[in-house]
Amino acid sequence: MFIELLRARRSVRRFHDRPVEREKIDILIEAMLRSPSSRSLNPWEFVVVTEKETLIRLSQAKPHGATFLKNAPLAIVVCADPTKCDVWVEDCSIASILLHLAATDLGLGSCWIQIRLREHDARQMAQEYVADLLGLPERMAVEAIIAIGYPAEQPTGHPRSSLDDEKVSFEQYGLKERGMNRS
């Protein structure tokens, strides 16, 4: 069931030194390309990276939170053409979560690396660094990099009791009781 997939999915930052098979990469690509998009404009584009040297250089995109990528066998860079759609960030985010869930379903681990609005260093934004490295056209924006591989760690899912039910209201903000529809 889908809820079991959600319960199992966790961010993984340690991977076995084992390549992801082409058949699994093809399924991950299909999952992203099937992603819903506002008005079916599909502003997203993806760069699949398996070359070790490129993975190492991508792991240097920002000073914190990307270094583990150098040990991943696969990265998918999630980009978009912002001129195609005003909600490109949302569309890329939807595609990214489908990628995470497909990876989990295939027995792979994954972790989001935020690139948009992050600095590479004092002179350059992470997005510019990644765009230069991958030869992206000037119009393209980079939202994130998703690291993927066979997990060298198996974090357990969060128990139901750890979920923050206080974030849920019913019918109106702040109403915490489930009730019958008042109409």
C-alpha cells in the first residue's frame, strides 16, 4: 500500500559503492516525467549524473548539506525553465517527491539537496555553480539535486506517535476536533 511506502521513506546520506542499474534509472525517469504539472506545462527538466568526477564536483555546490553526494552513485539535478510556468518551484517539488518515492519503492535510498537560494561561496550562488558545471542554458533554474543509491544505512520510519497532529485543523483553522459536516 502507498501508506507503507510513505512510512518507510527516509532521507539517506550513506550509500553502498554500487551503481544503480539502468533499468531502475529508467523507472526513476519515468516517475519524474509522469509528475503532475500545473496546466500540464511541465517546466521541469532533469540531468541524470553517474560520472564520479561530476558527482564529486556537485557535492561542492554549497558549503553545507551536499558533501555526502560525492559517495552516491547517482544524482538527478532538478531544473526548470521559469519562463514556462509561474509555479515551476511547486512543479519541480512534486516531481522530486515522486522521485523519492519511486527510489524507495525500488529499494534505493535518496536525499534532497537544496540548491535554489543557496550560496556556493561569497561570490557565487549554488545554482550558478551547478548550471556552469552541467552546461545549463542561461534560462534554466536549478531547484535541487537528489542523491540516490543503495542505502548503507536503513533509518526506520517515524512512528505514527511522532507525527505532529497539532498541524491539522478541521473545517476551520484552529478547530482540532473531527466532527460531522456542519452543513
